[in-house]
Amino acid sequence: MKRNLVFALAAAIVLALVGTGFWYQYQYNAIPSNAQYKKSHRIPILMYHKVNPDPRTGGLGLRVPPDQFEWQMKYLKKNYYETVSLTDVMDHFEKGKHLPDRPIVITFDDGYKDNYEFAYPIMKKYGFTGTVFVVTQSIGNTNFFDVEKKLQPVNKMMDWHELRELDKAGFTIGSHTVDHPHLAEVSPETARYEIEESKRVLEHGLKKPVEVFCYPYGSHNDQVAELVKQAGYRAAVTTRLGLDDLGCNPYKIPRVRITGRYSNEKFIEQLHKY
């Protein structure tokens, strides 16, 4: 009886370890196929903020740890996704430009330095590019816009050298205003300044047109969207959840939010949810 109990206990431990091993392998190593999902003609635009291992830089609502981010990039690569820019998407819908079979846009809001330090090397490894929406007043500075409101800890932001390197590597640099205000809550004059001046600063610093925009906090209305159009941008993204398609207003494009709280399964679910 005692021998049987010991045997049963040992067997249970082995099964638990094996089960844990399979779970670990799925969570951190194995990359599943998404062949079971039907091909979509709608284009996912992923929304990231920080890619950083340090919890002192903020919570997982805006921060994705680099190992988790790399798993996500591996998943996209294994499942034949190819990154395109928002201007590629606009050319596709407006001019019939050919896109890959599985196009995807990867965006980063605010311009955190960790996008350059952690996200960029991982994306480069898998042949991906992305779009970084920059708050121009924070270039080479810190995220004052959230620190002043006590929304986030102090984070370093990218400087001009880093932005130019990303630009040369095929990344798109877009505008995220001058000071990161809620554009729907400020005067039309202030909104126009934030939208136009950020474009001017970026174009001067990069020596090329800046054609895409991102609303801080997702705050916008029809009037703000019209100001973005008048400023000469071709497209603007929101924080509204969904996929881009032919019927989408180019100045109110939805995205798929990715946070550090998502398991690998949750990431896959969000990617195909809409």
C-alpha cells in the first residue's frame, strides 16, 4: 500500500513537470501556426508604446517586456506577415498599390527611447519595420506630458540621431503633436498649432515629408480630424479598436492595442479578433 502511494505520488510529480514543460514551451518557445484563420482583406495596425524590461519605467498597460515582444515578432514572421507603412496602406486603398498577402503595420506611440534600444533590434532581426509617432517637444527629453499629470514615471525619449537612424532603416516617423494634449478638449487654434507645428519640426529635422499622424490619448472629433487633413497629412490613427479597410475614414483609422498583460494566446486572439 505504501509502495503504491509513493509510486502514485512520483507519477503525479512527473506529469506535473511534463505539463509545466509543455506550457513553458508554448508560452516561450513554440510558435503556433495561424493557418486555421481565414485570410482577411482588412489590415491589422498594432499599437505599442514601450518595449522595456524595467518595471520602474511603468506598468504593463503601456509596457511590453522585450522577450514577450520578440515572441510576438517570431509569431508574425513564422506566419508570413510582412510589415508595411501607413502610406503603403493608403496607396493600396487609393491607388491600388500591391501589398503582401499578409500585410501588417506596427506602430509605437510617443517616441520612447526603449523603442530604439529594444524594439528596433528585435524587429531588424526579423526584417520588420514600424511607425513611431513622436511628440516633438519631448525629442531628446523625457515624457513630461505624462509625468506632469502623474500618469507615468519618467522615461527617456528618442533623440534626433536615433530618429534619423530609424528613418534610414525604413521606419516611418509620424507626428504625435508638440505637447501631447487632448486635442478634442483644446481650442481649435491650439489644436491647429499642435498639428501643424509638429509636422514642421519633424520635416525640418528629417528633411522629408511627414504624412501620418496619431491623436494623443485617442482624443479627436470631426473638427480635429479636418484640421489634420488640412495640415497635409494623408492618414491619422486613433485608439479605437478594429482593423483598417477600404471603408475606413483615413483620418480615423482604428488599431489593435497590444499590452504587456497579454499572454501569447491573448496576442494571437487580439490579432484575429476583428
